[in-house]
Amino acid sequence: IPQGQARLQLESINLVVGTISRELHGSISKDAVISTDPPAGTRAPAGTVVNIKISSGESLVTVPSVFKKSPGRARSKLERLGLKVSTRYTTNIDYEFGIVVGQDPRSGTKVTKGSTVKIIVNAEAR
């Protein structure tokens, strides 16, 4: 539930909102409650202080350039950042074979951790 709604619910049953902290979360939308302390459903007397942990959204990473890298180096660089990699092949005589000649999304783009980056590798025609 949204932070404001959580506050109203707690105050309506005579509980006191304590510390509100923020944390990145991969599946809970920004400004929604991740957890409370004491946990939801706990019986608590009136006046109990309840600390709330709020999602600051998903973890974002900046896609690096893997242009002119070998497919293995490109994959390693992207996977270290928590990104998935898919590979497509093309033939372009303007570049040496066996290197990355394109990527999607472009370098500098902010994406959610776990997103897929497509690398385009220059390969000889078959």
C-alpha cells in the first residue's frame, strides 16, 4: 500500500508512525510499503510505535558501452552489473569479425537491474 495510506491506517487504530526508511526493491513499486516493525498483523497496544520501510523503486543501472569488445568480454561486463545478455549476429565488412558492433539499449541508458541488453556481433557471412 502507499505510504500515506499506511500512515492513515496506523493512526486510525491509535498506533504511532515511527521511523520511515527507504530501500531499493525489485518488485515493489516506488513509495509503497515493503514492511513494518512490528510486522503487519501483530497485536499491539495503542500508542505502539511502528517503523515503516518504503520502496524507493527498482534498482537502476547505467548500460555501459561494449562496442568493439569481444562477445565474451561484453557479456562479462554486462552480467557483472546484473544485466542479462542476448546475442544477434550481423555481417558488416567495415568492422573486424568477432566484435560487438551494436547494442540495444545504447550505452548511457538507465535500465532496471535484470533487464536484457542485446549485443550485435559482427560475423562472417555463412
